[in-house]
Amino acid sequence: MSATKDGDRPGPGGPAVHAHSEVRAADGPTINRVNPVVFGGSLVGVLAVASWAIFAREQAESTIGAAVAAVSAGFGWFYIALATACVVFVIVLACSRYGTVRLGPDHATPEFSTSSWAAMLFAAGIGTDLMFFSVAEPVSQYLAPPTGQGETVEAAGNAIEWTLFHYGINGWAMYSLMGMALAYFAYRRHEPLAVRSALTPLLGRHLQGPIGHVVDIAAMLGTIFGVATSLGIGVVSLSVGLDMLFGTGTGLGVQIALVVVAVVMAAVSATTGVAKGIRILSQLNVLLAIGVAGWVLVTGKTTYLLNGLVENIGGFVASFPSLTGTTFAYDQPTEWMSLWTLFFWAWWIAWASFVGMFLARISKGRTIRQFVTGTLLLPFSYIVMWVSIFGNSAIDRIRSGDTAFGELAMAVPERGFYTLLQQYPGAGVLIGVSTFVGLLFYVTSADSGALVMANLSSHISSPEEDARPWLRIVWAAATGLLTIAMLMVGGIVTLQYATVIMGVPFAIVMALVMVSLWRALRVEAHIADGRRRPTLPPLVGSDDAGAEEWKARVNRLLESSDPDSVRRYLAHVGRPALEAVATELAERGVAATTTSVGDPDRPDVVELRTDTAPHPFVYGIHVECVPAPTYGARMRRADALTGILHVHVAAGGQGYDVMGYSRGQLIHDVLDQYEDHLEFLRLEEAAAHPSATSPSA
């Protein structure tokens, strides 16, 4: 499309620049192929670790233990600082002027209704691991807190607060950061839906080479270890539920069989298209999970649990500022930090690209303020309810004299949740429903994780597309193999330690994403400022413009046009106007091109674009079909459509129709938008080189 060859740039004495026009089909081909470097590098890394763990178990266990000690000592502060920074960053963005920026073009509207979107966010907060930790952590923090005396009233309150802290706002802020960044760059900046795209303002063209591959491999390794940890916790926990129901035992053989089930289900989903069925079952699962919690609330000590819920919320809000910065610098419980805070922060980091991609896919068209508010509050509201009900029930059972339950939940934490359920009416049914809930969330986690890893290791041009099914099968199998290897080495603790280690590279990437997103949003601010200059509407005529001009405009406003005639108008009036501007700009040294999409005689889109990287000027006219309006007694058929011509610039649709503009009026509208663009470029230059615009310069 460009009139200049690679390396040519307009300028004094430079090569002659010409405007070119191009016609292309409305539905061009999209790229969907494997990224060999990311795929190969990630797969080799996973297979190497898995083989090492399987064939050299003792060495792997001791090495992982030593490595996590080094990471805790050297990077513990970084994990905690990053988690806190993410919370501050996303809240500041939501409250600032950037909160109104849409995750998509200006004209985009949310794909899902608010209630549907909230339900999907709600479901995102549920998983087998939450069932595991909702009992295991409160019991552990109550009996063996990081500081102070255990088994006290203070320890009981602090135990729930620590659990909410580890499962709460900090982690969802990390998800919010990655989801926001991925959605912004994919839907608003038209970059591929990949982690490297979120660093474009920071690293630019360097992301197309080794640096970009390193970023995506770091995301891949973090994701696969995070998913493997969840699957490991899931199989260990679910094996207990199945044993209570069917006497299957809880040994390594049963756990490996559950891993195989997850891999097979992911493969079936990838090759037979049963994802819709799994999605329906997942929605049912949400209702069943709420039902389990409601049964425990109603048949247990209801008043005590409700009092505990209110007190836990108040205590968490009051203690959150100090908790989020706690590093225990003066008396650090190293093992506790590695197994709890550092593990959870590394786990959240490892899942950030995974869940972030899901959040991005369902949030196109929402503003940053809506996105941050929803992702921080909606899933966490479910977590508060679940942890408070089950955590307080477990602590009450211990405080009521059942010390054996506390010792069991500490020594064999995977038995804590199911053992707690045995004290309620209908325990068999309750355990059965809970096992079904955990099993399905376990399978969908494996399936979704394989899909995300397949996408991350592919070149995909459209955010709405997914990678090839065979690639999903490969990553499901690789995740299963890694899970089995870690379970063979040392079970859940080894998985936790491995997650702490593998989270370091992607933690650095997340810190860079914050810087990159901030730079991109500063550009948004300059675009908005560039539009603030006072201008007259392009169709306002002078007093001597002619008595018939305004009457013609009234007629144009009230008469609808069929889509076919609108396309012909675009071909014979709109395209020549844009080509005239492109030619004039080219003669003045600005490389400009026009492009048509669709039938040359009846195009759907005509677009003018300048070659001014990294911020090209774009002016497009898009044909859109809408129901024909009815005025007064003039009735139209219900299925009658009228065509309109909406103006789109780089930021998206501008919300006005240019159907019926004369060639000259269209040219002036283009120049009005171009003048805004030049003002934006001036603001960008001033921000990049403030000394050049200062009075002393």
C-alpha cells in the first residue's frame, strides 16, 4: 500500500512521494500458525523439568528446596512490592482520566450484558483450589500463625484475614492489570492478543525478535507451572472426595488417573467442539457451589457465621494497608513466607496471563473504570463469602474441642474440606456434590489452560480466533506430565515451591507491562487533548450560502437511503474525496494511501491512512446498516434497512454520519480530523522532548 519503498522517507530532497489506492476483499485471510521459537522453547523447558523430576527425584527435590530459599531471600521483597504496586496502579488508572478509555474503539459497545459479564467474572473466582485453601489455610493460620500465639481469639480473626489477603485484592489486581493490557492493545491498538503486545510502547520493533520470544516464553512457563499447581492441588483434593464416596484410595495411582482424565477431556473438547457443553456445566457448577455454601450456612451456626462474615470484612478492610506491605523484615518466618505469601503471589503471577486473556476476551467495549471495578470487586465478593463460611466453620470446630480435626487439617490439608462436610446433615450428598463441583472445575481449568497456552505459542492475527486443536492437545498432555512429575517428587509442597521459582521471570514482565500501559495511555490523553481545540461543525453554512442549502440538508436528514445506494455514493463521492486529500498530502511530502474494502463499485469501507509511524493518521468511512426510521405518519416495513456512513479514525468510530456530504464538505471534514491529529503529534513531541518547548529553549 505504501508509495515509498522500505527505507524511503519524505523530506527535503528526499524521494518523490505518491498517493496510492488499493482495493481488497472484505474478509481477508488471517494468520493462525505455530510460533516455532515460543512453542519449542517452552516445550523443551517443560519436558526437561518433568524428566529431571521423574528420573532424579531426590536431586530435584533438594535443588528445588534450595532454589526456593534463594528466591525467597532475594526476591521476596520484589513479589510483595509488585503485588502492592499492581493494586495501586489499577485503582489509580480507574480513578484517573484514563478510566474513561474503552478497551476497544471509541464506538465499541460491550459484547455481553452487565449481568452476563458479572456472572462470568463471578465464575472466574471459583476453583478446586479455593475449596482446598478455604479450610486448609484458616486452620493453619489459626494453629500456627506467622507471628504471635496460636489458638487464641486474635489468631482466629487473623487467620481469616490472612486467607482473604492471600486470595483477594492483590491477586485480582494482577489479573486486572494483564486483562486490561491485553484487551487494550488487542482491541484498541489492533495488536495480536499476546503478552508481548502489551510491551509495544516500551520495546517497539524489538518485540518481533528474541526479546519478544523471551517475553512469551516467560509467560508460557509461568502459566504452565501455575496450571500444573492447580491441577496438582485439584487431584490431591479430589482423590479424597472420591475415596470417601467410592473407597478408591488416595495414592499416586489415583492421582495420576485423575490427571489423565483431565488431559483426555481437554483433548475431546479440542477435537469435538464440546466446549459449549462444558460451559453450560460450568454455569451449573456455580449454582451448585453456592448451594453447598448456602447449605453449610443454613444447617450450621448461622448467626455465628453471619457475625463472622461481617467482622471478617471489617477486619480485612482495616488491616489490608499493613498486610499488603508486610515482609517480616525484622523477624522473618522464611518457611511460612515461602509456603504462603510468596507462593500465592507467584501463583497469581503465573496465572495472570491465563486469566488476563479470559478477562480480555469477555471485556471488549468496557471502559477501564468499569473493568477494574468489576474485576476487583465481583470475584472477591464470592471469595469473601466462601472463605468466611468454611474458614469460620473449621475454626469453630477446633475451638469447640475437636483438636483431632485441626491436627488432621494441618497434617493432611487435602482432607480438611471433606472432613468438615461430614458434620452437616446429608453429608454423603454434600460430599458428592462438592466432588462433582471440584471435578468439573478441575477439568475446565485443564482445558482452558491448554487453550491459552496454545494461543500464546501461536501467531494469531485476530483476537477472536483460537489456536489449532492439535496444539491444545499437546499442551494439555505437557501440563499433565509436569503435574505428575511434581506429584512424584514431593506433592503439593513441591508444586508450591516450583511456582515460586518460575514466577520470577514473568513478575519482571508484569512490572514492564505497567510502564508500557502507562505510556500508551499518556498517548490517549494527548489524542483527547488534540481534539479539544474549538472548531465549527463542518456543515454550518454562511448567511449567503443559499436558501436551498439548509432545505437540502433537512431533506437528507429525513430521507433514508437503501444500503446499496449508500455504497454507490461512497464509491463515487467518498472515495474520490479521500483520494484527493491523499494526493495533496503526498505532493507535500506526506506518504498517504487510500484503501477500499469490498466490491470496487459498492465498497463497504474506504480509508485514508498516512505513513507516519508510530502514529499514522486514519480517516475511514464505514457503511453500516440500521433499521429505517419512521417519521410522523410515514410507515416503513419492520425489516426495512437504511445505510449510513460512519466516520472512523484510529481511535474508533466518531459517532456521526457523512451520507450526503458534498465532495468539498467531506474534504474539509477529513482536514478537521487531520488538524486534530497534528495537534496530537505536537503534544506527543512536547511530552517526549519537554526541554525543546520550554521558554529557555
